[in-house]
Amino acid sequence: MACIKIFAFLTLLALAKAQQNFHTAHMEHNAHRESLVRNDDYIDAHRRQYAFNIWYYDVQINEFKASYLDRVKGMEYQKDSLLIEIDRADEKLYPIKLLSDFSKSCVNKYEAIIPAKEWAKTEMDRCMSQASNKVDYLVTYMVSTNRTLQNQYSNVFEKQVASCETRFNTSSLAVNQTLCLSNAVAETNTFTQNNQKTFSTQLEEAHNDANINIKALHECSFAVQNTTLIKISEANTRIDRCVYGIDDCTQCQGHFCTDVYPISSSKIDPKNPTMANPFYGRSETGSCLMLNIY
């Protein structure tokens, strides 16, 4: 009877011990699983932050390019104004042509000095193209820095995470896995901070280079506008001088008078002893008088 009692006691003791071991194992399993869940959430949170960093780099690069190209396209207004100025110059000459055959000949003689609209447009477009073609070069270093950070996230960091999960994948090593992942995150965050400092410096330098390019654009367009306006002024001056009969006086051989009298060739008749008096109505004779025969 005593043996039976002892056996029953040992049986109950064994069952209790087994239940305790099962409960302990269950607790450890749950703790391990919860630890893995926490680690996954921790890593996923940082992955989202890293993805945001890459996205924000792209936003800054694209905004910089768009802003720069908008400044270049702003030159379109000056180009349009210049083309309008050429149109006005041409329109101004049209009524002069209608005055007489002589005035028409003066216009025909010098209107080619005025630059063609196509030339002005081509030159202004060339200035803008030279500036706009530099946009990709301006962001070269920023794009490279962005790719470096992407590589850190997608290759280095992810390999570190995979290594931590492989090396410490048991419940007894859960703490070690957490510590390993924390180190990987800390290392990546330090890399990110240094990378962001580099990117900020490159963005500032890109703005400075952009200002230099825009200045060169304005200088290029100014040269085109200045040349065009000077040529228009020259053409108008020459046409006016021609109409008033003082054209090409500097080409007279050996002599030049500031006092020039225009006379039509139709009024010159070598067989007629009398001609129109160039001194009629003058208060003084002056030192010389040049006849400009047209």
C-alpha cells in the first residue's frame, strides 16, 4: 500500500513538473515571438524613415531643376519683346516707302541692316539652350550622393539586418538580436547624417553655380538685344540721312561740307543756263556748299 502511495506521489510530481516545463517553454516561445515582432516593427519604422529620406532628396533635386529651368524660360519674355521691336522697325519703314520712289530707294538701300527676326530668335534660343543644357550637370553630385545613400539602405543596412536575424534566431539569443539590430540602425543613422550634410553643401553649391549660369544667360541675351537695337538705330539714321539728301557725303573725294543741298538729277540740265538757286532764302552764304545729287 505504501508503494502505491509513493508511486502515485511520484506520478503527480512528474506531471506537475512536465506542466511547469511546458508552461515555461510556452512563456519563452511567446517572449521570443513578441521579441521578434518588436524587432520587426523597429526595423520597419526605420525603413519607412529611410525611404522618406530618399524621397525627399528626389523632391529637392526636382524642385531645384524646375526652379532653374523657370529662370531660363523667363528669357522668353525678353525674346518676344525683341521680336516685337524688330516688327515695329519694319512697320515704321513701310510708310516711308510710300512717300516717293526716292524714299523707297533709301529704305531698300538700308533696311537690310536691320537684323531678321529669325536671326534674333535663333540667337536668343541659343543663349537659352546653353543655359538649360547645364541643368543635369548642376545636380550631378546631388544625384550621386542620393545613390550612395540608397546603396547604404538597400545593400549595407539590409545585409546587416539579415545577418542579425540569422545569427541570433533563437529565444535565448533574442536580446543579442535586438542589440545587433540597434547597432545596425545606429550605424546607418550616422551614415545618413553625414550624407545629408554633404547633400546640403552640394545643394548650396548648385544654387551658386545656377546663379553664375543665369548671369551668363543674361549677358548672352543682352549682346543679342544690344546688337539688334544698334542695327535698327543705324538703319533708321542712314535712311533718314538718305531721305534728307545727306547720304554718303563722306564718300566725296577729298572734300566734305556740313552744309549739303539735295537736288534731283531731273532738275539738272547742262543746256539750260538757269537752275534752281541753292542759296535762295539763305541769310548767309557759308564757307562751302555741297550738292547731293539724287
